[in-house]
Amino acid sequence: MWRRKRSDIDFEEEIRAHIDLETDRLINDGVNPEEARALAVRRFGNVGKARETFYESRRALWFEHLIQDVRYAVRTLFRTPAFAIVAIVTLALGIGASTAIFQVLDTVVLKPLPVRDPQRLVELQGYHNANPNGFSYPLLREMAARQTTVEGIFTSASANIREFSIAGRAPAEPVAAWLATGNYFRLIGTEAQLGRFFTEADDDTSMPAVAVISDGFWRREFGGQPDAVGQSMRINGIAATIVGVTRPEFSGDRVGTPVDFWLPISFAGQLYHPSSLTASSIWLQPMARLRSDVPLDQAQAELSLLWDQLKDFSIRFRGVTQYRLELLPAYQGLGTLRSQFSRSLWLLMGIVTLLTLLASCNLANLLLVRASARAREIGMRLAIGARRGRLIRQLLTESLVLSLFGGVLGLMLAAVTSNPLMKLVSVGENWRLSLHVDWRILGFTASLSLAVAFIFGLIPALVATRVSLNTALQAHGHSHTGTRSRSRAAKLFVVSQVALSFVLMTGALLLVRSFWNLTHQDFGLKPEGVLFVELEGDGTNFRVLLDTEVRQAIYRRINEIPGVVSGAVIGVGILGRWSSVGESSVALPERVVPGVKIVPVSPRYLETMDIPVLRGRSITEDDRRNGTRVAVINQSAARLIFGSDDPIGRTFASGTVFPSNFMFEVVGVMKDHRFGSPREPFGPLVYVPVVQMPAGGPPRLVLRTSTDPMQFVQPLQQGIREVAPSLKIGHVSLVRDLVRNAARQERLLAWLSGAFGALAVLLASIGLYGVVAYSTQRRTQEIGIRLTLGARIGQIRRSVLQDTLSTVIIGVVAGLAATVIMSRYVQSVLFELTANDPLTIAATSCLMLVVGIFAGYLPARRASRVDPVVALRYE
Amino acid sequence: MSTQKTEQEKIALLQGTLDLLILRILIFGPEHGQGVARAIEEQSEGELLVDHGSLYPALQRLEERRWIEAEWGTSENNRKARFYKLTRKGKKQLLDETAKWRRTAAAIGRILGPEEG
């Protein structure tokens, strides 16, 4: 059926040639030329019929056979509905889970931006020596003006919204605003759904403000009405007119990040800070669209040269000797969402693929058992002349029909589960991603179903058709034909199942233990019973948010609240909630030590978090704004900065110059403790008094209270209002929950892999039981004879159990080998655990043995109860 | 033309035997469809009638089984024709089938008994 088809024309021509030849012959025989042709045609018989037969054999036949096969398959499946249902549901679970996870993986990790020729988009990453560095706006403009090798350079950046209204009313939801260069939409390669996009003219600061809104925002705020274009919005005091709406699939260049509207970047000065558009503000991450006629390295060479030549358009740092620029592929857009989640999602994808494979093995075993029940039918069909290939095709068609039903059901299952899965994956993330079933998903499901059908269908089909005709036709009911190869194939599948479930269970146990390690580690502090509060401004007074005096006042006020054991203020977030703090250097007279985090905290911070001070003292209220600057450093910092020397009383400068205006005296050493995300290693950390160092972000509070911490939100709000009326409480949570939240990806992996692992073991034990039970049943006669000859019941049981356990052990060994091979894919997500952890492997091995004993015990018991008389009459 | 019989008198070929006869004719070398039909008729001394309409599907079938292979060529009187050739597989098949047919024919002959007058 795959052979090159002979064309109809070729066949027609052959018939014509025949008639010509026949006419010649008749003329030769003496027939009158006029009659000869007519006679030849008549003698040929029915041309149409010949043609029809030809078509049948050439074209329609394989198709007709397929239809026949499908109809036959469906009929056969209907005759054994229990089998069909079990098979289809098993497949649907495997295919559904795989499809759902693939859909999330595809949306979050794989899909390119929905724009024209995304492959030609690149990100411009500049470096000062080895340090990545962004662009200032003048630098971007200048480079864009001078370059000749790319279609253009463009950028977008998120904007801070303090005040917002549409046509005088407040928005339904908080809005996400972005800034974009005038060439942004044209170069990224998307078209307006309605109205127009920005043009280069909008880069001019004297132009009136305009806005392009996203499809989602348009539907949410304007109900999708076309008159949205032309309406006015107020953003931080600027009135902007809506000029256009993007297409539904376009949501900017950072996948998953919400975008409601874009304003021309020329308004950054008014929206952010007047200096935003000057060379001193480095905040942009530009992209470029490559020209089709200029190779990447040529563009990179030119832009890199410009980056060097235009260094005056940026802040000059000391000691930079090399200016280099790289063009990184950006067909998937910018942002960290993808790299952050891709590892977990790929891991999940691997897990469900193995699970689907396992389900296929299970089905293969079912089919093998069925094949033995159908040995007579197959033998009969072979006897009356069916070719083996044709029968194999027929049996494969049955598998295909099963897996297609499974695939369709799986697709429905995926449609229901992918959105909750997406929610689960993105808990705590502000994503706006919608899942669509597109040709990528359909293609995945279709090819998976097809692959699965071949995996579970081919070997049983091969085995089933290897039937010796005589025996198949002679034997009644049960036949022994092909049992050797059949039981060998069945064993192979069971061993694979045990091995696969071993791998999945080991993986699951590793991920669960890793999650446990992560959440139950020694944090170096006591997170229980501590409230964490973020303060935010009301948009009227930014200075209050950063004022050190206000922080001091807040610190004093919260400690006056009755029931508060201890309260403190910290200038940055902790434990994975906005807790990434840049590393700075500290300078000693003799050397500069990089890689230290310096964090401003109020007095009582260490006491509130219960971080032990090992030597010296903590930060106290006596450390005043104009007093001696002091620092409490952790063990890692002490080791890194001062080595084995006693750090107490030593002085260092923050920055790279010693001495400088920022000199700190070490007054205490504290225990190493988790500060940032719970996964991060204990790094060198330095706490300095909040009054002695300008803080980076809005204040956060930690409170240890005598009773339920959540009861203190109300009095806290009141206290804050007294000392700083423009501040209010934003996010509130327990420190314990911060830790939990920071481990949510690990929890997701632990739960899902645990569930899949359990399912895998269940499937494998069902498969094991099925095969043992079946082979024991086949041995009924033999067992009967052995019992008659005086074998003891215990011996019979033992032999069945031994048989089972040997299969399990082979499976475990195979699984062990596979685990060792696959361990490197898991290692990177494990926390303080090696992927070849002996304890985990031992636990899984024991589990598999126990499962094996259970799966073998029931058939063994049944075997030992065989009545010899019945058994001997069995055949 | 004493051996020339009318169409009605000729024996229609048994289903299945046509394949065997085609293979047998082709053992002498490549031949086109019309030549095969004509050879069967002539070698059977006009006893067997080849339905030309079923000849080509039969050739098709044999080709599909790889017992014969085909190629366009030129006939003895310079006409374009599709020539069929026996393959190695086809030769083996011919030997098997011939042996089988001989046994069948002999068996049928024994059952039918000696020829009557």
C-alpha cells in the first residue's frame, strides 16, 4: 500500500495497446481491417469492468481494507465492552495527562511570539566587561539612528501607575501599563485589530499622548465596542487618547506578563522621573528585528562596535575595559517566566510520558491475553488463506481504533484539566496566559495516540499471528499455541512496567523528599508565629515610602501595640517575596570583597525572627542616624571578609573604596539563616541599621505576637495611620506561609509526581497480577498433576511466588539502571538530596517487592487450591 | 482452419488457473498482455478462452505479489506495449503451482475414472 501507484493513464494505455495488437493480429489472420478493430474491442470484453478491477486493486483496495478493518475492529471491541472500556480509559488517562501538560509546557515554554517572522527577533544584551548592562534611552536612539544592519531597534518597558481613570471612571481591575517606542508594533511584527499603532512621530515629546490598548483590556473595559478608539484615559495626570487595539493573541514581548495598554516611551519623563529619558537612566532592554539579507554575526559586529563607540551615552563605570554586545534569540520574547518554569514543566512532561508508556505496556498485556483467546479465530483465518501481514494490519487497526478513542477522550480530559493545571503551576504568579487548543496540541495528541497504538499493538499482533495452523484449529477452547512467545512477550511487558513504575516512584519519592527538605530545613530563624506585612503608599507621597525617619517612627509605634512581643522594619522583602537583593562589595584597607548582601533592618529584627547572635550584639535603638555606623554580619560574611580573624570591632567600607563615607564597624556575628528564597545557599549577609542607610524599597514589617498574629492586622493599620497617614497595609502573610509559597513549584512537583508515581505502581501491580494469574491458570493441569503426584501445597505456592518475584527483581534491576541514567535530569531540581539517594532507591525496591508478593500471593493461593480431578479434566 | 472453434465451444478458464498459465507462458521470456492471451489460446489449441477483460487485472495482481514485473517496450510489429517478465519469486511460484496442479489434475482424473469412448 505504500508502493508507488501505477497511474490510471498507464493502465488505459496498456488496454489501448492490447486492442491495437489484437487488431493487427486479426488483420494478419485475414480479417477485414474495418471489422478487425470492432472484433478486437468485442473480444477484449468489458473495458469498463477491467478498469474497475484495476482501480480497486490500485487505489481503493487498501482504503477499502482499512474501512473493513476499522468496522471489524469496532465490532470486535463492541463484543468485549469491558476490555474496550478499560483500554480506552487507561489510554485516555495517559494521553489526557500528557496533552494537558504539553499544552501548559507549549504555552509557557515552547511557543514563539505570535508575530510575523519571530525567528528574526533578537534581544540586544550589552556587557561592560562581563557584567550585563542595559540601555539608556539616548543610547537606544543613537544606536538606532546609526545602525545599518538591522531593520530597526525597539523596546518596551513597564510603567508605574499611581493614578488611573478611563473617561472619568475607575477601572474594573488594577491596570498594567507599558511604554513602547514609536516603531515598536511595526518592528515586532503585529497588526492593529482596530485603529492605528504608534508611529515614529509619537517618539516626539511634544506630540499629544496616545495609547494602544490590548484586546483583553478593550473587552474588559469597553465591552469590545469600536468606539473605544478616540476615548480618553488619565494616567498619572496625563490625558491619553486611545488610538488602537492590538490583536487578541498579541500581549507584548514578555510572555505571560499582563499588558493592558502601551503609551509612547516619550512620556516616561512625565510618568516616571524627569531623568528617565536621559543618559543617566539605564533601564531599557531593547530588541531588534534582523534584516533578511544581513546575517546575524554581521549585525552583531556592527551593533557591538556601536555599543563601544556610544559608551558616553551611558553611565561610565570605573575599571571597564571591554564593551561588548550580543544578539540573543528572542523569538519567544523576553522575560524570565520561561526559564523559571521550563525545568519543572519538562520534568512533568517526562513523568507523564513514562506513565503513558507504562499504560501502553499494560494494554499490550491485555491484548496478548486476548490474542490467546482469539488464537482459534486467527488460526482459522490464516488457514483459509489470509496473509499474515494482512492479519497484523487488522490487529494493528484494532489498536489504532482503541488509541484514537483514547486520544479523543484524552483531548477532552485535557481540555478540562489544563486550565486548573495552569492555575496550579502559576499559583502566586501574576500571569495572563490563555490556553488554546491549536494544531500544535492536536498534532501532539494525534502523534502520541499513533505512537502508543504501535507500542502496545505491534508486538501482540506479531505474537498473535505466529500461530501453528494445525494446533490452533484442533485445540478446543484453550490452546497452547504460541504460548511460549506469548508468555515471553507478556513477561517483557511486565518487566517494563515494573521498571517504569520503579523509575516513576523513585522520582516521586525524590521530589517529595526534596520538598520536605526544602520546607523543613533549618532556616536559622523561627518562622512560626511571625507576621509579615508590606506597606504601600496611596500614590500621593513617594518620599514617605523611603523615608528613614518614618521607618523609625513606625518601628517605635508597632512595638507599642499591646500583645506585640517584638516588631521590626526591614527595607526589602524576605524569603522569596521580593527578596532578591543585589550583591555589593565591601572594602577593607587591603582588599575588596565582592558578593555580599547588605540589608537595612531596624532594631529587634534579629529578636523578632529569632536569629541567634553568636558573638557581640544585635542592632539596637542606640545605633542612631548620626552615630557610628554599625553592622551585624552572618557567619558566612565573617568567614568571607575576615577569614579566621575576629571580626568584632573591625571596620569595612561599603563599596570598592576604603576608606569612604560609608564605613561600618562590625558589632556582632549572627548565625547563618535563610534570607532570600529558601533554595538559595546561605550567602554572606550584612545587616545595618535602617536609620543609617538609605533603603531600596517600601518598608516591610515583621511582628512576633503573643496570640494569633492575624488579629494584629487591625491595630497595626491604626498605628501606621497615626505615624504615616499616607501609608497603608498591603500584602499580609505569615512568615511560615512565605516559606511555603516560595516552595510552591516544588510542592506542585511533589504532589503531581507522587500521584503519578502511585498510579504507576498501581498499573504495574495490576499488570503483574494479570500476567501471574493468567500464567498460573494455564498451568492448572500441570499443577493438578504435580499435586496428584504428591507435591505439597506450600511448594506450589512457592513456585508461583518465586516466578512472580523473579519477574519483579528483573524489573527492579532494569528500573535501577534507568534511574541511574535519568538521575541527571532530576538532580537540578532536588534540594539537598542526590538523585541516586540510596535510601530512596532502597525504599522503592522494597515497595516493588511488596507489590510483587501481593500480586503473586492471590494467584499462588488459588493455584494451591486446585482440585487435581478437576484440573486433569480441564482440557 | 480446422482447429478454429467458435467462441461458445471454448472452455472458460477456471478461476485461479489463469495465474498459473500466465506464469507458465512468461517462462519463455517477456511478453505483453495480448501476446500472453494469444499464447494461451494457441498453446491450448484453441480449447481455452482468455477473457481479455480479466487478463489485465490478473497481470496486475501478479505484479503486486512481485511474481512478475512490467516495463514498457516495443512489440515485434513496432507497437508500444507493456511487457511482463517473470521474477525469481514468480519462477518459484510457478514450480510450486505446477506441481500442485498436476497432483490435483491426477486426483480428479482418478476420481473421474478412465476416459469413455
